[in-house]
Amino acid sequence: MAEENKVPQELVKELRVLAHDLSNALETIVQATYLLSQATLREDTRRWVELIDQSSQEAVRLNKKLREILRSQG
């Protein structure tokens, strides 16, 4: 990446810590959602669990992309 497009290293470091902490929080949500999906649930409740699962998986994907960008910053 061109030098003029580089993010200051202190900011990269702080963003990496935040992305790591976000990964930990998302992992808890993903695991809890999985456990809920294994339970016998009413149909309306199951739809809510599916919505949480889809949204948390998208958040995981976005966080991975953010971490890739930060890795490219050196």
C-alpha cells in the first residue's frame, strides 16, 4: 500500500485491539445462538434466533475484513 495511504501505527494498534475484543464478543453471541438453535423453540422464537444468527455471522465477516485491512497496514 502506498505510504500516503497508510494509517498511523498507533491507530492501527488500537483498532487491532478493538477488532480482537469485538471478535471475542461475537464468538460468545455466535456460540449462544448455536446453543439456542439446538433447543426446542416456538416458531416465532426460532425466527428470532435465525435473525440473530444471520446478523452475527455478518458481523463476524465484517470484522474479519476489518482485520485483513489492518494487517495490510503493516
